[in-house]
Amino acid sequence: MYIVTLLSNPKNPTLTPATVDALRNAWGGGDAQWLAPDEAAEFAIEIVPENRWDVWSDMQPMGVDMVVQPAEGRKKKMLLADMDSTMIEQECIDELADEAGVGERVKDITARAMNGELDFEGALKERVGLLKGLDEAVIAHVLATRITFMPGGRALLSTMKANGAYAALVSGGFTAFTQNVAGELGFDENRANTLLVENGVLTGEVGMPILGREAKVQALKEISARLGLTHEDVMAVGDGANDLGMLGLAGAGVALHAKPTVAAECDIRINHGDLSALLYIQGYAKDEFAA
């Protein structure tokens, strides 16, 4: 048995009963269950139709995401999340670069690295090098004035944790940011890279070894083993090329507002919804979200 979930952006819900019923009837699905009015609904099917991705493409201009996944085991026991452009709406290194006056140059490297066009480790070293001499106090300033949380993140963490799940934040960014974000949102642990500082200024170097794609895979393996969980018990979410390893290994790998080359390799693609989509695809109704 499989579950088809249809969802839209909570800020601009566009999902209509007509859309849900038309697809349910076309695919011979069971009764539709509304998880949130105008926002998210689901129904069961026995086999995955061959035209799945054609229908997905047709739904995109309507502002509707469609996810098809096995019914069994879709409520996950662990969340493994990327930070930049996933749990927060910004790329931390780009914000630091703006303060250092090298914003456009760094943003271009970031975009290419996240799209898989550049080696992640080399791209990170190059970008951090451009921050050499920046006052360490700028980090706190950026956190306070430039960083905003992705909508739905607090509900995602509080609801999964209220249902016994473990949450880990694993970022190719920096501990100076992950520690703050993890604490604010309620992650159980966080892993990231370290910006090296001497005499109150950034040295332009990053602590070794660099946490990149393989380190995120290792984090999934290590944490799930420590907790006695299988990889199928894990939901991973990210947007960049360095997230693909963990997205492919997790029982549910979610490409959230991801680069096209990243989304193309994932079965769960959320382009319109926010982080609350990760609750809907697990079967949580909006009135079940934890405060």
C-alpha cells in the first residue's frame, strides 16, 4: 500500500477538493483524508502509477507538491537536517561575506557548490579565505540581524520530538551558527565546521577535517546505530549537492526547495510547501502538531 500526499504552501494554500478528487479517482485511490483544509490531503493507492512524474509536473504550476511513498513506516524516529537554506532561510557564509564586502563573489561560489558544479571542500576553503580579517563579533551580529528560520521548522521539531523522535542538525556551515540554531529549534545535537579565530578575527581558515557530503552520511550511520535505529527510520532533509548522500541513504530523503540537479535525484521533492510538509508526509494532521 502506498500513500499519495498533496500539499501546498501554508501561506498561500492552493489545494482544492476538486484537485484531490480528480487524482484520487484517476488513480483508483481510497477515501481522501484532509490533514489541513486547503493545504494538505492524502489517500491510499495499491500500486504506483507509471505516470507519477508526469502528474507531479502538472501539479507544479498549480503550487501543489505531490509525494508518493510506502504507507508502512512513514512516521520516522529520527530527523537529520541540513541548516543553510533548509532550517534557516539563508546561507550563513553568504551573510558573513556581505559584511566583509565580498558578498557577490562568495554567493556565486556557494550557488555553484550547492548545485554540484564545484568540489565542496575546495569551495568552502576558498570562501572562508575571503573572510580573513573579519571581526569575530560579526558572527553574533549576523545571527541577530540576518538569520531567519524556515517556516514550519519549530512545528517539525516539536512534533517529531513529542512523538519520540531524535533530531540532529548536520551542516557544511559553521558551529558558530549551528549551536544557536540547534538550541533555538530544539535539536538534540549538531555537527558543523569550525571557523578558526585568532585575536578576535577570522584567520581565513576552517578547522579540519571539513564536514561535507561524506560526513553527513557518516552522521546518519553513526547516530542511527547509536540509537538502535535503521536507516529506514530516518528522515533527512536538505537542498544542496552535499546533502545527496544522506538523502539517498535515509528512509525518507526530502529535497526541500532544492537545486534542480539535487531534486532530480530525490523521490520526495518539496518546492511549494514549508518544513511542515515533512509532518504531512508522515501522516500528521495540522491539529496534531505540537505547540
